[in-house]
Amino acid sequence: MELGRDLDLLRAANPVSATAGPWRDRPLDAVAERGLNQLLHTTRVRRVRRARRRVVLWAEAAAVALAAVLALTVPDLGAATATAAPSALHPRAGSAAMPLERIADRAEALARDGGPRLRKGAHVQSWSLAMDSGPDAERPVTLPEEREVRWRPDGSRTERVESDGKLLSDRLYPPSRSDAPPWARPPGTPAALRAYLTEVDQPGFPRRTGPVSIRQLLDTLPQLLDNWTLGARESAALARVLADTGGLRAEGTVTDRLGRTGQAYVYDTPDEHLRYMVILDPDSGEVLGLEVLFTEDQPDFAVRAGDVMSYDAWRR
């Protein structure tokens, strides 16, 4: 089924008809470029899904890849920035758990009065778990990273990546004409944003409209928030989508890794032994962070229940 879908996308991305001859290539038109971008995006999303289904293999590969990048770009940086696996975030004892619907109501009221506007680009700090495998595997360490993406008027963008204040890369990317999510402008109404996030999770050609589950929705958040800094309307729409989807458990007040106060909402996967915690600003509905941790031991990789696999904190 996936192979057939890929072939359809390739045909859509081909700007030359079957009768035009084998050497008459020309630049992609808008439709063809969108098809090609969706094909590439589909491949990346499948890798992410396979990674989620095989969490331990993902972590091992990520550790090897990231260690290689660090070794090539900044000598000995990996050893300097790797830290012991941080403790999971916990709601404050005795704090009130605010229903997600109330946050959505507050965010919608705030958006009606104005508030910040949507901005293309993002600023995110992340912590990713790196693990060894085998009988001699040592306890995992966490590799911190800070990434800032800025877009220019001509459609090009810069991406600056640091770790503990040390520059890893500073790159300029050429303009892109893609209009596929998550590069397309996210809408500011719940129904339209749900359809948008559905396409992020299930890219297709033409676009699909089936609803996403809470698990799929949480998996799409980094793709959305690593590309866009949401405004008041978009944050309110996202809070409403989260509330209406169901499946999140209100846990109370929590202080995130940047020292900000938010409300924590938790989802436990039924079969992969992972716990998602999404942290929202209680007034604006803005997503402050997303934590994913293991809920059971993984002895072959020296992972214990409660180890944080990843944490993303988005900043304005």
C-alpha cells in the first residue's frame, strides 16, 4: 500500500509527460514540487513512526549519529555536554489540576483581545537520551541542544544549533515553495488546524481529512512547533483540538526545564511503555514543552522506568 502511494507521488512530481522524451527535463512546477516534498516528508514520518514502535533501536541509532556529528564538528564536545539522564518533571504536590477545556476557554478569550501573532520560525531547547546496548551498556546520558530557525523575506531560512553555548552549526537554506504542512501557514480555527495536523501526521496527495488520535497529535507537535511560533489564535485553536480529542489526563501545576509555570497533561501509550507529558500555559494555551519518558525498564539498554527519552521546550 505504501509503495503504491509513493509511486503516485512520484508520478505527480514528474514535470514531463510520458511522450515528451527522456531528456526534456525542466524545473518542477508548483504541483510537482508539492508532490515531491510530500514524498520526502512521508518517508521521514514513516521513519519516526518506526522509531516510536522500536524505541530502543531509535535511541541507539540517534546516539551514534549525534555522537558522530559532535565529533566531526566540535572535537570532544560530546563528552563535555553529555549529562546524566535528568529526572522526569512532576506536578507540584497539592496543586490543582485544571481541566483542559478551561484552558481552551481562557485561550480563546485571550485571542479575542489580541495577543501575539503567528511567526514563521522557532526557538527550541531539547534534551535527547543517548544509550548504549549490550551486556556492558552504561547508564544513558542526555545530549542538550538549542536550535533557532529564522525565515527571511525571500523564503530562505537560517538554522543555528548550539549545545551548552557552543556552536554546532549555522546554516543558510535556500527558498522553498512548498505549501504542504508543516511548512504551510497553520490555520487559527480548531477544525482547520485539526485537518492541518492530520496531514502532518498522514501526508498524502491529495490532502486527507481523517481525524488524528491523541497519540498522533502529540507526535505532530514537534513538527509544527519546530517550524512555527504560534500566535494567540493558533495556540487557542491547538488547545481546543487537544481538549476535544480526549485522552489527556490533567496532572496539575508543573515547573518546566526553563523555569516556567504550566499545567501538565499526560498520555500513556498502551503498548510501547511511553508516557507523554504536554505542558501548557494556563492562560494562553501556548505549548511550553513536551516530555516523553519510559514507564518500564529496558535492561538491555540500561534504561530504567522514569528515564526521560526526550524533552522539547519551545520559546518565543
